[in-house]
Amino acid sequence: MIKLKEVVVVEGRYDKNTLSQILEATIIETHGFGIFSDKERLSMLRRLAETRGLVVMTDSDGAGFMIRNHLKGAIDPQYVKHAYIPDVLGKEKRKSSPSREGKLGVEGMTREVILQALSRAGVAFDETENPPESEPITKTDLYELGLSGGSGSAEKRQMLIKQLGLPERLTSNALLEVLNALMKREDFFELFDENGSLKAK
């Protein structure tokens, strides 16, 4: 697995699945054109861009470029790198017929093509063993703070999501991924008082 500091933005879950087999990185979906009306998700991407940097990797068809251009106009370009996959004709294995333009999307690209696209975008790969970083926020932390697995945990999670300005539809797993991308474990615990209640902002 190749480790990336930046957050990678893709269109959908199949793209995410493909990249997850190659990269150790935070990978966020735009949900296709859903990003055009999802102000919370766009706000989250802005924050991730400022905190970690973003790499946008959309399909090479017209829809992919519309999504990419929307992100270009909405997020400060100094925090964004653009990785372009080549035009490759064909269809994804899971589909019965090719896309309208007949091009493979991110999900249909080989490992080599994806790494080449990232490299051309100026993304630095880290294949070395790193010294241990600070401990990540874990599922156990969410459970112990009452954010998952208990009565009232969904409501408490929504309060945290609202306070951090994140999309309300984040699952607990997606929330965990975003929290680890945005902050260190100690900063996360600073959001709560000694009783495990969320501090007022």
C-alpha cells in the first residue's frame, strides 16, 4: 500500500474501492453530481483541503470534468492537485454496457495508471516505514464517548457533526475517517468535558 498525506476525492464508491486497494489514504466520494447541491460536503472538502490538501481524481468523461470544474471553482486552488486519468475505451467489469462516452472511469484503471496520474499531479508517495504518528481516533473512542453503539448515540453524533460543520448523513465509519483526517486524537478529546459531554462552542 502506498501512503498519501492528501485526501483523495473521487466520484463514487466503485472508484473509492479501486483506490482503497492501492492507497493508504482518506478517500472521499462526491456522490457524482450530488456535490453540486451538497453544501455540507463541499464545506467538509474545503476544510480537508486546508488541513491535508486534496487530490481530485474524476473520470475522464464530460461528467467527470463537470464535477472537477465545480470543485475548482469552490475550493482554493492552492490546496488542490488534479490527477487526470487517460481516455481508455472500454467498459467496467461490473457493467453490462459501456458508459455513454465509452470510456473507462477511475474504477477501471490499473494500479500503474493510477499511480502515474497521481505522480504527474505532483503527489509525493511514501512507501517507507514511518515513525509512529500520534494514535488515531478509534471506534472504541467513539463508543466510550457515547457516539456509537448506545442509546442516544445517533443524536450525540449529530451534535458533534453539526458542531464541526460536517455532512449530517455521515455514517459512524465515515465520521471516524473524517475526524482522523481533520484532527489529532488529543484535539478530538478536547471537544468533550470530563463527563464525556460535548463542550459548547
